[in-house]
Amino acid sequence: MNAMRGISRLGLFTLLVIVGGAAHGQASGFNFTIGYGPGMVKGLSNSRQLASGLGLAYQQDFEPRFGMALDLNYRMDNVDVHAVDGIISAKYFTSDNDATAFYIGSFFGIQSLKATSREYASPGIGSAVMKDHTKLQFPIGLRAGVRGGLDGYFAELFAQAGYMIGNGQLYTSEGEQVSTSPVFLSIGFSFLGFGWDHRSR
């Protein structure tokens, strides 16, 4: 329930950012994102070492050297571990952002992670009972990358690293303790981006 409230509030905040940015910003755009990073949980014997994600991002430039982005992502560690997160990042560009430019900035966000465990009444005997475990976490850290200008087609390549506030034990199953990773790390590529410059209208 708390996770759903957090996601709902993030959705409302997203709408306010888009409306406010369109009214006062320099340029706006949307793009899809794919990303990869280390596994989101520790202690899960069948967990992959690499997590993948797919998302949609809203980009907003306020000034020639300053912008922000809001990424909504779905991440998967394996068939038993999934997460939905919203990441807000601030971007300081090293040159005017109406063309391809490098940037560095910070980010914070909210993540709702869900893991499914298999419980057996007797080890090796009988059918498994599936149990869901959820955890609300808050990633915070630094992000750097290179992005094209938002007017028209654009793409972006980035890396982000930080700490996961609220990480810890998720569940214990058959003597195996599973916990979420304190590290939030990913590299990504944004594609099929399309935006518009408010100043030309």
C-alpha cells in the first residue's frame, strides 16, 4: 500500500513537472531508455549478476547550461525480482545544450522492489508456496553523460552511481537470507528521443 502511494505521488509530481516545464522551460523532450547494472539483491542463489531495465524519460532544459530529467523505469534482476522506480536528475552541461554536450549532475528517486520466494513445507517434498516480498527504497547519487539537443531527434548515453537508502533484509528462506543491494549503479542509452524548442514557437 505504501509503495502504491509513493508511485501515485510520483505520478502526480511527474505531471506537475511536465506542465511547469512546458510553460517556463527552454526545450522539452521524451525518449525511451535501456539500462544495465549489477543485481538488485544479494544472497539469492539463482539471481543474475546483471540487472536490465527499460524506461521512459521526460527531458527538460531550463537554460543553455542547466536541465533536468525524470525517468520512469521497470527493472528486472531475474524472473523473481522486479522493480519500478522514478529517478529525477539535475544536469549541468559543459557547453550549450541546444547541441550535443557533456553533463554532470545529481539524482534522487524512489524505487518499489518486489521479490518472490518459494517456500516448501518439507525440503524436497511437496509443492512450493509462492510468497511476495516488497521493499520501498530511495536511490541517491551522481550522474554523468552526453546528450544531444532536444529540438528534433536526440539520443543520450549516461552512467549513474549512488547509494540505496532503505536497503536491507528482504526475506529469509530455508536458511538463506536475501537482502537488497546498497549500491545503485547503471549505464544506459536513451533512444528514439524527440523534443521541441519552446523559443521557436
